Amino acid sequence: MKLKVTDAAIEKLKELIETEGKIPRIDADVTGGCGMSVKFSIVFDEPRRNDLCIEMDEIQIRLDRFTKRYLDEEAEIDYLDEQGFLVGDSFTSSACAIEIG
């Protein structure tokens, strides 16, 4: 997995790590069954045992295997004052599996 973090996001992550005292983690919020929707965000909490750790520019970003499954092989984290952190490509799927039998 390749993670690109913009300069704006790195500066904001460093600022929040210092004030929060916790580690940033990419989190996937999955909703729905048929018509599933996935939205990625950054949360600050304690490290978890099975988290994957990506280090860059003197910071660590963690993610769990569940979240990694939904992220593209190349994901970007950006930060905009108006919107906050923008992580990867959130998506909605209208696919629905129906078993007929």
C-alpha cells in the first residue's frame, strides 16, 4: 500500500498529535447492506495491537486490516481548513447480492 500525505495534512497531523497526545489512525465507516457506503476519516486514539503502522515525515499513521481492505493501493490524505482531513476515495456501491435457491 502506498500512502501519499500532502504538506497541509502533515502539518495538521503534527499539530494534532502534539495537542491530542494520541496517534492518528485511518478509520473506515461502512454503512448499509445493499448500497454499501464507505467513508474514510482520521481519528486520534491509542494504538491497537493489530494495527498496521505507516511511518513518514516523523509521524506514524495506523490503520486496521478492515480499513486497509477498502482503501485503494494508492491513497492520499489531504487537509483543507473548511473540510478537515480528506482520506482516500470514499465510495458508494449499489451492488447487491441476492441468493436464489
